[in-house]
Amino acid sequence: MADWSLIETTLETWVQDITGLPTAWRERPVAPTYASAGYAYLSISSIRTRGVDEIHTEYDSGEAAGEEIRSWQRGQRTFTFGIQFRISRQSVDYDAKHYTSLIHNSLRLPVATVQPLYAADISIATVLSTTDISEMVDRRDLSVAQIDLRMNAQSVTEDTPTGYIETITGAIMEDGDANEIWSGDIEIG
């Protein structure tokens, strides 16, 4: 299965590294205080399967008898990664739109974005939308903007190892006149 703990940790670190802002997941009970200059709320939604998962099987002769055959179910998942910036500063160079632009302009950077996401088996497919939102919280105007990214993830789940290779010892092959052509052991599965 997709490692959601690793995916969430990787995405949270990536947003912090790109923007320098503290982050919090919307579903978590602990959220940043409004006293901070700004923060990002993160969310994952619309998890879907692309196509049909495939079964991959591998034989490893180095494994113990009965565990030589290993199988995995592999498939592609997509999900929406939402990043909502809430900034108390109202200047144009550091408002919420500025932070959505930082994310948007960093999506294909090989070291800052592609490598860390690849390590978690995820990648960015496309930007779904960038939205400016005007909001009043605690009787204060906040600069609020959201960017939604369509993400790809690989899901891999390993099955219980099995084995069905058996050895027939002392097998003999003969021609039509009962002359021995070959003798030895045969592995069958």
C-alpha cells in the first residue's frame, strides 16, 4: 500500500523547505496559533486508483524452502494535495499569493522538489487550481490563498511468500527403445 505516513511527512517537509512557513494538517487536533505571521494548512483528498493493479512475482533461490516465490501488488494512485496559506501580513511581496507562487514555481526543481518526493514514491502530476480567498478570522483580515496539486503515488503491497518448487530425484529419460538418454534431478513448479 502507499506509505501515507511517509507521504505526509515528505509533503510537510517539502512545503516547509520551499516556503519557510510552519505547517499543520487540517485533520490533526493541533493547529498553529493566529499569533504567528503565517502558516500553511495541508490536506489530502480524492484518493483514487488509476487503472488496474498488477501482480509481480519473483523467484529467489536464496530464500528458505516454501518462501522462494514473492509476489507484490503494484498500482498507481492519484490524490489531491491542498496547501492553504494564511498570512497575517498584507504586503504584496509576502501575502498568501506569494507563497502559492513559491510552490508553483518550484514544482519541477530537481533537488528541491523531484528528489525528495521521489524518495517517498510520489510525484506532482499537475496544478489543479490556485485560488485567492478573502477571510476574516479573529476579527482580523487574513491574506488567504490555496493551491491544489494532483499527485501520483505508487502503491506496493507484498503478499505472503510461498514456494512450490519441488525436486524429482533420479529421473531417467529414455528413447523409444528403452535406452537411457539422460538421468538426473528435475525441479518442477
